[in-house]
Amino acid sequence: MIKIGIFGGTFNPVHKGHEKIALEFYNKYELDKLIIIPSNIPPHKQINGQVTAEQRYEMCRICFDKYNNICVSDLEIKNDNISYSYNTVTEIKNNNKDAKLYFLIGSDMFLSLEKWYKYQELCKLCTFVVAYRDDNIIIKSGAEIEFLENEPFEISSSEIRNNIKNNNYNLEKYMSSEVLNYIKENKIYAE
Ligand code: DND
């Protein structure tokens, strides 16, 4: 059975924490394909910073297009409705009826999983794979959950945005230099 990984996020901006877990996910689960899906309108938060959905999508492409079998999808970006994961996963399942679907989330997202739109139905469509962001792990029931058992890499998009706002672009440790250049050239987050 073909195995497809899904990794959704606002990716505002995409950073090495995202990149590392995406690659570990792809390798550990021996995925046939990994789909990175930037959201258009996230169900659970505001988009902070001067950035368009197309720019967040483009940054994901710059980060991930170099990897084989990892693609960035515009499924959510091209849809004007709220980007509910249930709708996205349903569409992927309909197009790949025989595939086993895995959905990668960070441990912070895992804590609010039960509040997601149509959570029960979503759990029937995919297995959640949880990546550690730090050491605080709570085990819950109701969904098929597996742990990536990755080494935590503590960085967040909001820290990156704050640094850029304060004119600190010395962030190569946290994000790819290509994405950083794109941010500089397009004056994203500078305000
Ligand atoms: P975020 O915008 O929080 O992700 O969204 C994550 C996904 O959850 C998206 O696909 C949303 O559509 C979906 N969601 C959330 C809430 C409700 C619903 C759906 C619903 O349908 O009702 P970020 O861009 O902030 O980060 C992307 C992912 O990477 C997240 O899962 C985050 O936890 C994880 N992450 C890290 N994991 C390990 N180490 C780090 C990380 N930084 C971010 N350093």
C-alpha cells in the first residue's frame, strides 16, 4: 500500500525545525510521497507579519523543492475558505483511495487536536505522527497516534519574525539561506 505523508502549517516562515522533522518523517515512515501544505486561512490563529499566502507558499517551495518526492501543494492556498485539515485530508484521500495517510504535527498542535474541525472523522482518515518540540508530552486517546521520536530543535516562526523585525538577519542556524534571502529581497516581516 502506498504511503503518503501530509505536513500542514502556516509556515510563517518555514524554518529548519519544520525542515528537519519533515525529512525525518519522510525517511522514518519510508513515505512514497510527502505533501507540504501551507494554509491559506488557518482555523486557529491570525497570520502575523507583512506576508501574503503566496509568499509563504513560495518560501516552502524554496525550502522543499530540492528534495525528491517532497512536494509543496497549493490545495489550501488556492481555496478562499478556512483551511480545515479535515477538508484537505478528505480531498487527498478521495484522490488516493488506496493510500495510507500520515499527518505530521508538532507536539504543541497535538495538545489541541481534539478541538480540530471534525476531529473524529479526521482521525478515521489518517494516522497522526507527533514530532517533539520540547519534552512536554501528554498522551491522549481517541486518535491513532505515533511519535516521530525526533531530537527536539527549539525554534519558532514567531521568534524568527521578531528577529527580522529588529533587523537581525543572522538566522542561518534556524533557516535556509535561500529562504532568508527571499525574505530580505521581498522585505517580508520588516514592517
Ligand atoms: P500551524 O499553523 O500551527 O503550524 O498549523 C499546523 C497544522 O494544523 C495546519 O495544517 C493547520 O491547518 C492544522 N490545524 C490546526 C488547528 C485546527 C485545525 C487544523 C482544524 O482543521 O480545525 P506552524 O506553521 O506553526 O508549524 C507547522 C507544524 O510544525 C506544526 O504542526 C507545528 O507544531 C510544527 N512545528 C515544529 N515541530 C517540531 N519542532 C519545531 C517546530 N516548529 C513548528 N521547532
